[in-house]
Amino acid sequence: MTDNVRAIVLCAGAGVRVAELTRGRPKSFLPIADETLIHRQLRLLKEAGVEDVTLVVGFQAKLFRDTFAGHQFVENPDYRSTNTAYSLSLALRTTEEKTVLVMNADVFFDETVLPGVLAHAGGCVAALDRKRNGEEEIKVLLANDQITGLGKYVNEDLSIGEAFGVYKLSPTMARYLRREILLQNNPKAFYERAIDQLLRGGHIMNVYDIGEAFCMEIDTPEDYFELIGSLGLDPNAVHQD
């Protein structure tokens, strides 16, 4: 039941490494064919039946508010000196009652991913791409379909793939995660660090394996043009209005 699901989309960062492409706009406004990354994610959420959406904004917050009027917003005014854990902690609630989808706004993924994650029987689920397993990825250790470790620290020889920034959290897990982020008190941390600590403490998270489906996190111009090429688009025709 998606009526009992709310999504948190993290889009506060300035995207410094792709500044040559963004022209002063947020990274999630990079165009993909006839829509931007963030427009696409919001469209996919709507198509999956998720209407309760909170955008965590920071850089160019007014642009998000003007473009997506009608959505809920939480603002991270310290976006230049904080990371995703801090942004997420602002949006998680102490009395969380719904299943929470956490999504990074700079990720492109196939249209099958959200329905697959939502339909998974597990209360807590990470979308997994076995095709990517490099040094910079959030790598996954798995045993009996349960994640035992999560983070960039994971040895890639032992990892089964990448968790690329789409997570389903039970209400209980969401409340614990907020508390763990606050306890760690590390504004520079990725929120996966707090998830990893909870898993070490006995919390359970399964994976939704995307199989041959495609995903790509956009960190650099090279990532962006790899994505454009993978989609069969002409990089010379890509522009922003």
C-alpha cells in the first residue's frame, strides 16, 4: 500500500564536481532526454503511487520550491559544510509512522526499480546493482539475503555490488536511523554509515537485486556523459534551457 509510504529525496548539495555542466543550477537539474534527473525521479514516484514526497533542499532552494510547488520541503542551510546524513536527519521524524523511501537525487535508475523495491517483502530494503563494485561505490556485504555491511570501506573483493541510493525503511528503522545519525554527530558523514552501524546492531535489511536493469550515480562530468551514451542520446544535443 503506497498510501503508507513517504519518500525523502535528498537534493541539497551544490554538485561542485559537475559545475561545468550545471551552469549554476543544482546537479539534479541535469537534463536526461526531455526531463531532468529530479523531474524523472518525481515522475517515477508518482507512477509508483507515492504521493507523500519531501525534498531536502539547500543549494538553489528557491528554484526547487518554485519548480515543485505543492511538494513538501525541508531546508538544509548548511549544505556546503554537511553531507547526506545531516540532510536526511532533518527530514526523518521522531514519530515516523510510514514506510520511508530514501532516494539520492543524483541517481538515474530504470523504471522497474521503485516498483521492485516497494513490492519486496522485506521491511527494509536496499536496491542493489551487482554490475558496479568499485572503490568509490557504497559496497554491500551479503549473507542469506541480508546485508551485513554497507559502505565505501567494504572490501570490493568481498562485496557483491553497489547500493546506489534507493532504500526502503520500515517506520522503526527510520526512527532508529534518525537517532543513530544524531548520536554519531558527524555532519560530514554519508547516511549509509549510520545504516551500517544499525546493521551491526542486529537490524535487518534485505536487497532488491536490479539484475540487468541500469542505474548510474552522477558524480562527475564523465559519469553524466557515460549515462547519456548508455541511453543512446547524442551528447552534442544535450543542453539546459
